[in-house]
Amino acid sequence: MKIRKAGIILKQGSSKPRKIAGELIAWLADRGIETVVDTVDKDLDILIILGGDGTLLLVADKASRYEIPVMGINLGGLGFLTAVAAKERFEAMELLLAGKMLVQKRILLKTRLLGTSADRTSPENYQYALNDVVINKGDIDQIVKMRTWSDQEFITTYRADGLIFSTPTGSTAYNLSSGGPIVQPGLPCILVTPICPFMLESRPILLSPDVTLITQLDGKADNVKVIVDGRFAWNMLENSQLEVKTAEKPLYLVSMPQKGYFEILRNKLNWGGIGNKIPKLRK
């Protein structure tokens, strides 16, 4: 990977990312690479995240639209997306410049709310999610009824505390805590998972990445919100429709070549085992 200009995004409210950023800026300058901080420009060759997954989610949309590869250095908590440990940062940078890091395509979702004042055709009115789009009832003690369609075909009316539309990347986020499946990031699909469904028959489903999903409230409900990658997007009303589909461009996520997906899961989710190789069968 030829790198002439790098962007560094800092986790806010902490001094550690700024200290590490200073070290990286000096390291990159010694190799003739220009750096900018907390800016996402289309002329960047790499975007380095110093923080946790939440910091990466804030810039995933712009990075995907500009097709800038993103490498996350984990200074936060679990770090499914920012999978490079802080102590590995210079090793990762050497591998990056040598073209030996893995680059994975991660699909994003695009969503908009139709039938309200938010109903416009401008692309700026879409919001994008690397993890998930969530319909959430908030703190109101009520069951929300949500009619959902896939490409004009009616799926069902969910009766639940909410509904999660997730990418495979987001399958280890809210989807996982709501009983949804873990999906390998390279599998193209959209997950639909009800939150605390009223009926046990209401199960998570995996759909083609090519479908357009529409959800509308079935009856009046108060304080129903649409949350996109953990950020409030809209209040959902009875006469509005939420549209969710796959975004045109993926995010290019850079990771260490020696770290497999299931190794990351074992470490983050405290699964058992030490990654043994398949044993040879006795003849």
C-alpha cells in the first residue's frame, strides 16, 4: 500500500490518544508521510483510529464514501473493529507500509425516514451504519408493533421492545445481546433481530444484501426512536416508514494478518480454547 498522506482520528476526552498520535506523526514524518489530525479528506491514503470501536463508527460513513482504508488501534474496551492493540501499533505500521496487512470489505447500511418532514431524495438525508440501525421504544413500558416488508413482500408484524437491522460487522454488537447470531464479516447479508419479542416464534432472520426493508409502526406508539450506530437519528411516528438497505460502498477495514476472526472472538467474548490446530488422524 502506497501511503503519502495519513489521517489520525483521536478518541475525545483522553490524553493517551494525543500522546500516541504525536509518536505516530513523528514516525510517519521520518518516512516522508504527511499527517492530518481529526480530518477525513478524500485525498487520504489511510485513516488511523486511536480509540475504541465508537470512535471508528463516527467516521466509517465518510471513510467508506471516499474509499479510504481504516486501521483501528484499540485504546477503548472490547475493540472488535479496532483490533490492533496499542502495543502492536508500530509493528502494524511497518506491515501496513510493506503491504502485508489484511484489508477486508465491510458492508454498511443506509437508512432514511419517509413520510415525514425528513422525506427528501437528497443523499445527505440518508444516514449510514457500519453496525446497526435500531428502532427502540426508549424507557416507555409498552410493546411496539412494527410491520416489516422486504422488497414489497410482507414479512410479519413484530411485537417487541424494538427491532435491530444489523450488518455482519454489527452482529457482535446489540444484535448479539438481543439473541441474534454471530455472522462472519465477509458474508453479505442483512440481519433483522427483534428486541425482547412478545412471541417466542419471532426469530432473527438473515436476508439478502440486495433487499430494501420497510418498517412502519402498526398503531400509535410514544417515544419510539431510530438509533443509527448508537446515535439518535429520528423520532418515529405512526405515519412514517423506515427504509433500510445496503449502502453502495463498503468500508475497507485494515487488520493484522496473523489475527483470525475467531481468535478475536475468543479473546473478546472469553470463549474457551487456545486456538489449537486440527489434530492429525491416526492411521
